[in-house]
Amino acid sequence: MQVIYRLMGIDGEATEDRVESLQDGSEADLDPANINKKYGITKVMCQEFPSKRLDVEKTTGVEVLLSVLDNLGPLANQRYLAEWLFKLIGHILKIKSNRLEFLKYKQTVDHLAKRLFESVGMQSQIEGQKGVTLFDVFLVILDQIIVELNQQ
């Protein structure tokens, strides 16, 4: 976070509003109304739509994501795709109904745990997120899934 200070002069040259304190961003992230407003569009991933596979009539976006996760090659070779995939999954899991949809598929935890162990050695940071590695993102996602499992 970049902070810029500007001193208020006697002659009044600094006319911007004075900020006495900053709002803690984590408080806004915990409010369910804000979460639903910000991430509500991700509920579309739980809706059924006609499948193009011959063996399945209908599928959901969650099923497709899990399939992509399962068929993804080694993370070292597919790092950028994995970053985007797990950012998407992280956003989807912010909504409780989406977490419950992920838990309908028994392979969810298996796939995530497999990829978690694969990402242990990858220390490269995720683009645009300073100090956050793919392993960190995996841990957050797996934590959300396990917490939801324990609440059931």
C-alpha cells in the first residue's frame, strides 16, 4: 500500500480533505451482504447447463473446473493457468452455496490436496499479489473447503 503525505500549509495551499483514520478493509470483507454483492456473479458456476460430453446430459461450472483441475498437467509447466484457475476457485468459494456445491463432488478434496502437495516446491509469487505464492492460495482454498466440511 502506498501512502502519500502532504503537509497543510499556513497559506492554505493544501486543500484536500484530511484523513484522520483509514477504514480496515477486513471488516468490509466479513459482511455477508458485501460478499454476496461482490462475488454473487459466481453463483452461475453452480447452475446446470447442457453438457457437450456424450456420457453426461447436464453439468455445472464446478464440475468443469474440477475436470480442468484433474486434467491439468504438472503445475510447474502450467503455472499461469493454475494461478488463474485457483484465483477463480477462490472467488467462487467466498459464497456459501458455492462451497456446498463443491462439496457435492467427492473428488474435490482429493484433487485440491494432490495439487497442494505438488505446489509445495513452487516458490514463485503470483502476478499482482506481492508475497503470495500458489501454495498460499491452495492453502486458503483447502481451508475454506475443510471448514465447510466440518460445519456440516
